[in-house]
Amino acid sequence: MKETFALEQLAVVTSAQGHARLRVNQNNKQQTNMKRMIPYVLTAAVVVGAICPMVQADEVTEWNGHMLNAVLTARVGAAPASRVTAMVQSAVYDAVNGVYKQYTPVHVPAEAPPGASARAAAVQAAYGVLVKQFQSVPAVVSTLNTQRAASLAALDEDGDGVLGKSVERGISWGQHVADEIWNWRSGDGFSPAPPAFTGSTATGVWRPTPPAFASGATPQLAYTVPFVIDSVDNFLPPGPNALESAEYAVDFNEVKAVGRTDSPMRTADQTLLSVFWAGNTPGFWNRAAVEMTKRYDLSLLQKARVLAAMNTAVSDAVFSCWNAKYFFVTWRPVTAIPLADTDGNDGTDVDAGWSPLLTTPNHPEYPSGHSSQSGAAAGVLAAFFGDANEFALTSETTPGVSRIFSSFDAAAVEAGNSRIYGGIHYRKACTDGKALGEQVAEYVLQNAFRRVPGTTHP
């Protein structure tokens, strides 16, 4: 079943490349009225004037922000961060859904005690997972303690420092859910880390890359138990181009030309977007999702549902991507270009002094992690809200800069292009990675977060 929403949607504004336009400290936007069909069931009332001033932060979106700040403060890499965000948002969703009992849970049965506060449950579920995840980072824990106290104080209706029974029940339920999620994921195979992976010096095979020459990052993500999908093996992409193929030569020469650190072929905007997208990938898409949930004025449960669906899809896409990375074990451009005389391809030439714009991540090239995550996130958000939603993104790597996109797909495409312009991926890794993410998103939406028969929207 599909539902139609009446809404005011921002006009589609694109750059010459058709992906995004840049905004630096600028807030003016053009608006137009139109109706959109929402492909995935939000089960909410008709919303009029969806492009309205942002409503005050609620516990679900507020703690999503606290989660992202914790991830950035603790310097968690983009790929492992996806597992953290999926744990937190699964806990928040299961906690809130446990109160309303509307949808199938991620892991914890919807059995909240009668009268439990969904708002308190959301706070405690997020907090409960985060303090365990970052227990070895005192500064993060201290901040989380302060944030929890502020959130609970806002639920003190009388302002006398005494929380009501509903809030107390919500806290207890939220902590139960957090514990269940944490215990579940503690046995998912992510820890302990396996022995260092150093690849091979064989032609076409990944090996440690400059400048750090570090061993392969988080190979355990390749076999970490997914959140929703049955098996990462079901999402194995077709594989990189054969070294001797014309397709490989085309991709090789593209990244060689535009990805070089001092490339005259790369425009200023392409350089900027490469640095912009070098931020933490889950952060981009969570900020986009929160903007959408507020724009459409969703309920607390619906916000939790969107964020959980997106983050579990992104995390499962990462697991599938890493499975492929450590299956195909493809060398990076920074290795391949100086060794082009060994690849058996007449269409590639050596450039011994070549170096990329961005520092090459320390894991195999194919497929792209950025594209896999972005394809999954864009797929989920497009299913909930329709693809043609204009939205802005910011990045911790380019303070004061926003990029405005005409659609979720346009942002996912640019995320992939950024890795080519940055000199760290071939195009096939990005197109196949995006497709992988989209397939994972489709599976998640078809098999999880489903309405319980006979229930109505809270």
C-alpha cells in the first residue's frame, strides 16, 4: 500500500554536473508546491507545508546528534561507525516501538510495561548503548552523562526533580533494550580483531599503501553478523574489471588523470567535493535523514523507524562491501599506476611519481565503501520520502560549507565521484558499490520494520 502526501518541495537546483550546488553560509532556498507519492509506507496523516521551520528537537533526533558527536569525538572510522550507529538506532527504535507496538522489532520484542514513556525510553536506549561503546573514552562518557541528565530533566513536568512513574518505566525499559542490543551485538564477530592483513605483492592484488603502509583495516567487518540481511554472500558484486580489459584501462586512465594530487584536469569544485565527502559517511546520511523526518513532521516512532531502517541498511551494506573487498582484494590506484608496466594492459602507462589527492584508505579497493553506504542510505530515504527531495549536507572536513542536492540519488552519485576525483577508487568500484547498497536497502525494506497486522499509527 502506498500513501500520498501533500507537501511544499524545494525547487530542483543542480550544478553544471547535475549533482549538487554549493552553498557557503547561505540559507536562502527557492520553494515550489507539488505533490509526491511516497513509495514506502510511512503510515502518517497527510502533511501540508512540509518545508516549514524546523520543529524543536525531540529525543530521537536529539540523541541521533549526540551519537554522531560521540563517533566523531572518539574518531571512529566511517565503516566501523556504521555498526555503532546501527546499534544505537536499533535500540532507540526497539525501545520506542516497544511502547507503541506497531512494527516488527530489529531484535527486542515489543514488550514495554504499560504507561512507559516512549521519550524516556528513547533517551535511555541511546545512552545505554553509547556509554558501553565508548566506556574507554572518558571525555565522551562525561558528555553523554551530561546530555542524559538534560534530556531527563526536560521530562520532569513539575520541575521538582522527581520523575514520574511513566518516565521511570520508560528509563527501565530503554535500559533493558540497550542491554539486549549490546549483548546481541557483542557476539557478532566484530571483536576480537583478526591477525593483521597485509595482502600480497602479486600483480593486481592489494598491498599496504603510502604514506602509513598500514595493514588492512577492520577485515572482521567482512564476517560480522548482519543486522537484517541473511548473508553478505548474497550481495557479492560482480567483481572488478580484469586487468587486461579495455574497461580497466578506461577506469585506470580516468583516475590517473583526475585523481592526481595536482591534476589540472580536476575542477575546483571537484577538488572541494572530494575533501567534503572525506568526512564520516554515516554522519552525512544521518543528518540528511533527520532533516527529512523534521521536514515531514513525523511522529517519534516514525522518526525512530526511519533512522533504524537507514542505519541498519548502511551497516549491512558495509558488511557486504567488506566481504567483497577481502574477497577480490584489488589493488589501489596509488599502487597500480606506478606499476602499470606489470598489468599486461597496453592501454595503461606508468607514472612513477603519481600520488592521489586524498590519502588512500588502508583496505582493498573494490568496491567503494562510500558508495555502498551512500547507495543504501539513499535507497532507504528515497523509499520513505521520494527521491526528489532537495536537501543540504555539511561536513566536518569543510567547516562552513554546505552542498545542496536535488535528490538522494544525486548525493550518492557525488559521494562515489568524490572517491574518483580523490584518486582512491576506480569508477567500477563506485558504480558497483552503489548498486550493492541499493540492493541491501531494498532487502531491508522488504523484510524488516513491517507493520504489525491490525495496528494503527500512534
